[in-house]
Amino acid sequence: NPTRRQSNKDCSSYLEVRQIVKRHYPGNLDEARRVRDAESSRAISENGLVLGKYPFTQAFGYMDVPVLNVDNEVIPYIHLQKIHPKMKWILVVSPEMSERYPIETIGAKFEECLFMDGVEEDPSLALEMMIAKLPVARDPLSRMVKKAIAVVIGDEHRPPPSPSAAAAVAKS
């Protein structure tokens, strides 16, 4: 499906990473449960983010990866640069959301949020801001988290904030 995959040469391309995660992390379910059980009592915050050591095969070693804990499943969320130098984010959306909005639209909204004030210090804010921008994403997080999409952003192609993003920053 050409709408789901852009050229790797485009620094703002979006790649489906479900297969990357599956291919490089065959033991993900057992390890995800172990991480969840070890971390859940002290690390789950209201937005569902958890920090844990997450293995991606010996080639990648163990990485400290923020993950989403949703319906007892642990999903890698941010910090994919060790898989690919330009992979910095995972954006997780529901099938319903990806049907209603092209991947490029979802990714562009997310990128817009990444460069708003405060997001660099607290990356989870970008997801919250994106949820506010896309009405279908206001469903409970457990319904959103079905598919993972990596957002590949090159620093040299950092997009200028849109007027709406600038206005939102000005209001806050």
C-alpha cells in the first residue's frame, strides 16, 4: 500500500515497524510481561508510559526504551535510533484511526507536536497534543494501540511549526 510506506530517502518518511519489532525481538511477549510485572507497580504514569530494558536481539543489545503498557501488553514507544539512525519515534495508532486519516496526516500532526514547547523535556506530551488534534484519537488509549508506525525525522529537515502549533504554544 503506497500510502503506508514512503521512500527511505525521505527524512520525513513513515515506516511500518510492526515487522521490524517482530523480526528483531522474537521473545517480545515473555519479556514484555516480565518488564510489565517488574515495572508496573512503580513506573506506570497516568499516560501509560513505562520505562524498561527492552531487548532487540544481540545485534542491537539491550536498550532503555520507554514503552506503552496497554491492556497488559507492552509496546515500544520511543528511541528507535539504535535500529535506524533516523528513527526517533514510534507513533501507535488504531486501525480505525489509520483508516480515517492517511498515515502522512497522522505523522505530520505528530511531527508538528514534537517541536512545540516542553515536548523535548517530556516526549509524552507530543502524544497528548496529537490526541487533542485528531478527534478519533480521543478514544481510550487501549483502543488506539493496535499498530506501530515509526516516524523518521532528519534534524536537517526539521519542519517549521504550523500556525496552529504556534498559536497553541502562544496560548500556553
